Amino acid sequence: MATVELHFSALPEHVRTARLVAAAVARRAGVDEAVLDEVRLAVGEACTRAVGLHQSNGVDAPVRVALIEDEKMFSIEVGDEAPRSAPGDRVPGARDELEAEGEDEMGLAVISGLVDDVEVTAGESGGLIRMRWPTTPAPLVP
């Protein structure tokens, strides 16, 4: 199992680099060529979401991306360190928080539309989006 890890400052300009690296590693791992655009878009959406969460919560820690090549699966994990509060903790009328939550839900909907196997977890110490794609083994060369 091979893993490539990226850590980048929560700045929008770094999202493009994460997308390009993810597509290159996915190609090398054996993800079907027809799916690479979906990989790029999903990683871009997940990283943009993490950057936005870091910026809106004043988190200085880097966004984490792990690209994991397994025997039959390729996984990408995008992690953030933005704390999530319970729904009952909202201040009534806090429009900024509600708008950010709406954008967050839209990003997750886009990711779910692009990736069949996606898992989202979040808690007080941050969140993680795990996405998986099947791989095709490389042909054996005699």
C-alpha cells in the first residue's frame, strides 16, 4: 500500500495543486482514465470546502490530503481541523453561519454526485472526507 500525503496552507490557490497531484497519483494507481475528471472535481470540491472551513473558523493548521493506493482501491482523504458545533449550539439569526452551512451542504452534495463511495465524518477536532475508486491492475509484461 502506497500513500502520498499533502499538507497545504488553507489558501484557495493551493487547491489546484492538490487536484493535479490527486489526478496524477490516481492515474498511476490504475483508476480508469474516464473517471479522472471526477477525481479532480471531487478533490477540488473537498479541498475548497476544507479551505473555507479553516478560513471561516480562523484555523491556522494546514489542510491534509492523503492519496492511498491499495491493491484494488484508490482512496483520497481530505482532512480539516475546523471544529463543528452541535446543531443546537447555533445562535438564532446568525446568517453568516447559516450561509456557510448551506455552501458546505452544497459541496457535499456535489462530492456525493461525483463519487459512489464517499464517507464524511466531523467532530470537535475537525472533519474528514474519504473517497474511494476501484483500480484496474496493470497488465503483466512478459
